[in-house]
Amino acid sequence: MFTLGLDLTTEQAVAATGRTLPCRTNDADLWFAETPTELEFAKSLCNDCPVKVECLAGALERQEPWGVWGGEIFERGVVVARKRPRGRPRKDDAIVAAKAQAALADRTAGLVEKAAA
């Protein structure tokens, strides 16, 4: 069974809201998929998760090597905006990657502000 390593108070908070964790109700392999499409789908499932911020913080603390954690993709221990598919990169890949990294920085800053509040 896939586990986030959540503490008891977080588990109790999730139970109190009556909401389920998407990583516990869907196939766990989806969060560790190889294809960018599947990883983006896993990220989208994390959007409404009640423990999204805690999940991301825990993954950063544990230095997770890969997978989707807290709605972000980890690859080789680093949060990446999107996973590049196999094969030769597109000609405009550098521009697309720069835009994706900027969007990632904005999302991360928003999560940090939300966690601090």
C-alpha cells in the first residue's frame, strides 16, 4: 500500500473532512509513471487534496528521488515543471522549459505563502 508518511493529526484532519486522498484511492503506480501524460494526470488529482502542502513539504524534507508529491514532479531529487518525453527535444524546448520553470517557481512561492499563513 502506498503511504505518504502522514502524521496522526493529519490523518485525523483528513478523516474529519470526509475527503479521501487521491493517492490512496487511485493506482499508486500513477504517481511514479514514466509518461509525461500520466504524471500530469497525477498532478491534476493532487489539486484538491487536503494534504497537498504537507505532502510536498514531506517529500522535500525526505529528498524524494522521483514521482509526484504534493502536485509537483520530482525527477532525480529535483522538482521539475514537467517531465520531458523520451526522444529528441523539440526545437523550442528551451523556451517551453523556461516558461514551465517560471510557472513552477510561482506555484512554489504560492504554496510557501499558504503554508506560512
